[in-house]
Amino acid sequence: MSLVLSRPAPSAVLELLKPITWFPPMWAYGCGLVSAGVALQGRWHLVIAGVLLCGPLVCGTSQAVNDWYDRHVDAINEPHRPIPSGRMPGRWGLYVAIIWTLVSLAVATLLGVWGFVATLVGLALAWAYSAPPIRLKRNGWWGNSAVAACYEGLPWFTGAAVLIGGLPDWRIITLAVLYSVGCHGIMTLNDFKSIEGDTRMGIGSLPVQLGPKLAAQLACVVMAVPQLVVIFLLAAWDRPFHAATIAVFLLIQYYLMLVLLKAPRENAAWYNGTGITLYVLGMLVSAFAVQTLVAGAS
């Protein structure tokens, strides 16, 4: 009876996996599928398995790993979370992370060699980000790079690779890398919510290292510059409509960034719900732009 009572409720497990965080990698995987320029007929299993991997499984694993190794920080920043609140008793946070890792690897076998290797890389980064002795998140430069790669670049590359059955076109890889670089700034803004706990626990997020104002300025530059490069590339690839659309999105983001910089700590969450929406819409626009290029070249 005591064992049963010590198990977490399904609602606590779902909260630990943080469904709200699944959207970015799932969206990036979808952009990869679109950019590949390959018909989906007969390949729907790759779509479904890939979306499940990028969102509920690999991203869910990363959230469980992060919450387990951040349980002391969360006790300061967000004590209502499942582990510090006691709704995820004992070592169940760690058990969920291990189980979800194994399930992710099993599902990854459905995506062939490219999908399986990409899943291995994503899971390795998920554990390296939070777990000692590596614990990349102790330094915001390295930690944000790992998360940005897993959220944008890796799933985009994977979506295209599994459909194509090989290495994607260099233009697809270029877009995936650029949007992954820009995501580094998004991750910096995400760290604003945990400045107090990070400071007390010695975690060197960029808002802690640089201060809120400079970190926000850096985040804006890091988000904007890759989009400028994308606009230039799409124009050079004779996709003026797509380039102009992303340019409009970036102009609106510029206005929103001005509001963000007036009070970075207070407005970071607001910007994540406004400016980042335009950022990810631009990803899809660029995916459609390169799709016709890849299809025409094949």
C-alpha cells in the first residue's frame, strides 16, 4: 500500500513533462518536413513518430531531467513544481527521466538511421544540459546553445533527413542552423524567470552573468541577426515574397524589442508570447521558400 501511495499521480507526471515546452521542437520538425519538398504519401509514420519524439518524448525527457537536477533551484524559484512540492515523491523524477529516455530510443528506431542518431544526440544534450558532471546549464553560453540546437536546428534537420532518406540540401541545413542560433536569444529571455534562484545556486545564466539589461540587449541581437541573414539569403535565392514576409515579421519584432528593453525582467515573458510567435512563423515561411528550391533541384 505504501508503494502505491508513494507513486506520483498521472497529472503530476504530465506536469513534470511540461507539454507547453513541446511546441518549439515539434514546430521545427514540421518545418523540416515542409522544407524537404517530399510528398508525405506512404510516409505518415515518419511524421507521427517524429512529432511524438520531438515533443512528448525527447523534449519531455529533457524537462524531467532538468527538474530532477534543478529541484533545489526550483524550491526557490518555483516551489509549486511537482518535485519540490512533493507531488513527485522520492526519486520518481529521475525514474521518469530514465523511462522516457528508453521509450524515446525505442520509438526512434521507426525513423531509420538518421532519426535514431538525431535522437541519440538530442537525448545526450538533454542529459548533458542538466546532469552533473557536465551540467552545461551552469554556463548560459553553453547551456543555451545546447537547448537552442535541440529546440530548432536538430529537429528541423531531422524532419528533412528522415523524409529524404539522407543528408538534406545545404540550404535546408543553413536555415536550420540560422534559426538555431537565433533560438539562443530566446533561451536567454527564458532564463529571466529564474534569476534569483540561479544566483543563489551558482548557475551562470546570461541574465546572472551580464545583468538583465545587457542580457536582454544581447538576446535581441542574437534573435535579429540570423533573421536578417535569412532575409538576405531568400532574396538571393529569388524568393522575394518570402523574404519580404520575414522582413515584416522582423520589423514588428523590432518594435516589440524596444518595449522589452524598457523593462527586461518584467517584459521577458510578455515578449516570449509575442515576438517569439513572429520568429517561429518566419521559420515556416522560410521552410516553404526552400521547399520549392529543393524540389526544383531534384
